[in-house]
Amino acid sequence: MVLGVREGRSLTDLLTRVPANARAGTQALAFDVMRRLGGAQAVRGLVAAKAPPPAVDALLVSAIALLWPPARGERAAYPDHTLVDQAVHAARQRTPAAVAFINAVLRRFVRERDALVASVEHQPVGAFNHPLWWVERLKHDWPEHWQALLHEANRHPPMTLRVNARRSTAAAYVQRLAAQGQAARAIGGQGVVLTQPCPVAQLPGFAEGEVSVQDGAAQRAAPLLLGEGLPAKARVLDACAAPGGKTAHLLELAELDLLALDSDPQRLARVQDTLQRLDLAAGLQAGDARQPAAWWDGRPFDAILLDAPCSASGIVRRHPDIRWLRRPDDIAALARIQAQMLDALWPLLAPGGRLLYATCSVFLAEGRDQIDAFLQRLGAGAARLDPGSPGHLLPLPDNAEAGAAHAHNVADGFFYALIHKP
């Protein structure tokens, strides 16, 4: 998995090639490796100054990451001797010339683990397990919170559900889970946080559309856009709709004439699957939000949700490979795309309408700075930022409105700006 990520492929893509019966276990191990990869790479540099061939290096740093001392409150997934033996076994199958080298390095790491870990944790990449440019950007954007954000990004995220408002309530679903031995708590609105994650097949009513998986911060989008309510059959655009969670939430809460737009036809098919499971309906359109002339029928929208493409820096707990896939210049490139989408979609909004801009990012360039620049481009009086806009929701324990009253249930990082057209 490390080799694939270093080549630019996401774990989501790589895991599709793993047999279904081994996918969950492989994902758990791969996620642990990604969360410790910075330290593991730094240790490898200490014990083997010359980098081995890519396949050997990937296997070696993966094993070092899995041998890393567990965080407080956690325990090692496997005994040391088992991990070393399995790594050596894998080397015999894939890189036989490196068996002795891998065995020697791993045994040295086990012997000298405390000293080696302490040594690399004096380095930012080793201490925080993020690329240096990412650490520096967070330090610049959030000088009072950057360390907490980096530590939180390496924690395991909670599994949060959204109860279908057309079918039940959060409180009733918590009771239903309790009846089958699953502990959970309601977090406001339609949200439910499980004490222990589980496969969706074990969730009562999931196949029947009674509940969906969606983080607490993401669940704020639909209520923010709807506000006090829209007229029945109001015309709404979800401009970057895939995989469909926010589209479905809007339709669960209101009767809307909704168009779900996405540039990727394959991802748009996932929106259809989501709506079908929930027994909901929307128009689906493949198209680029930056080029409305190719898909817009000329009828203005009463409300627009722009959940724009972004760095996903706010959901790195759920996708720990993101930090290693992103490059420093990606942020500026993504910010340009976001600005182009805002400029292209604003004219499609009817007078008196509202646009909700959202990103799952903690970087200011994709949130506060982006909206400040957009409002300046529009000019005085052309738009109004709603005073109730949440702005940046950081994935930290004080993010209470997103259901984070308990530190281990911190919601994801998001940015929201609700903008009204006079």
C-alpha cells in the first residue's frame, strides 16, 4: 500500500483490488501505517542511510510503522515477533534478496525502539506524521491550534450516522440500537454517534434507507442551506453532489426540485445508488460546475450548495493517505478551481436566493480567504454573508455544535459560508 500511495494512488483505489474478505483487515493495517509513516520513514533513514529499492523500502517502513509504540489507551495490533516474521515472509515472496536486510533492520528497531522513536520525534515530520509543508501551513493558519490539529488527525474517527428524518428520530434510533446491544448517543438533529464502529450491514434499517453514515460536521450542510425553510418544490442545485450524502439529507428534510450535478459520471452513479436506497428522487446531471452553459437550462435556482473540491485536510483522520498524496502546490490549484466555481454559479442564483459554500478543509486558503476574496470580487451590496455562517469548524474537542462534547467523538473539519443574494 505504501508503494501505491507513493506512486500517487489513493488507498480507496488500492483497496478495491484486495479480496472482499480481506479488505477490512487490510484497510485497518494500511490506515495505521499511514498514521505513523512520517516517523517510520525517519527511523528508516537512521538505521539505513541509503534508501533501499522502492519495494523493499515500502515493506520496511510499513513494518516499522506497525511496530511503533501504540498511543496511550491503545494496544499493539500484533506481537513484535509476529510482525517481524510476517515481514520477513513477505520479503521472501516479493524481494528475496532483501530478506536478511529487512530482518536485521526490524530486529534492531525492536531492540532500540525507545531511543530511535525519541530521536525522530524531535523532527516535525517524525513527531506529527505529516509532511513538513502541511505542518508549516497549519502553524501559519492556526498558530494556537496547529499542534492539536495534527495530533487529532492521527486519532481514529468516530462512526457517525444520520437518521432519515422521514422515517425516525435520532433518539428512537439510539433506543433501537440499544435493543440489539449497540451503544450510541444522539448528537442533535438527526445525528447518532456509535460507541464502537461496525459494518453497515449490522445497522438496523440501513438497507431499507432508515439511516446513513455521515459525519456530524457534514450533517450541518442541509440545515444551513434550508434555514427557516424554502418554498415547496424550491429549485435547488447540489453542484458537486457525489457521493450523495448531502443531496440525500436535503431531500430527507424538504420537498425540493433538486438537481444533483457532478463532473464524474461514475461518481454520479453513486448518488443514484444512495437516493435509491433511501427512496428519494432528484435530477442527475453530469457536468462541470465551472461551465454552466453546457448543462444549465436557464431557470434560476432558489438555493445552491457548493461542496467544492478541496484538499480534504479536515477529514484526514478518515483518509490518512491524503496527507502523503497532496503536494504543496495543490492548495493554490484547488483554490483557483473553487474560485472559478463560485464565480460561475453565482449568476445562476435567483434574487433572494442563497448559496452555501462548503469545503472539508482546515486550510484558510480554501475557506475564510476564499470567501473574503469572492465577496470582494462581487463588490459592495452584491451579496451578504449570513452572520450565522459557522466559518471554520476545526476538528477539535471544543467543536461542540458538531457533536464533539466527548473528545473521542470530535467531528471532522469543515468550512461553511452562507451567502445571500439581494
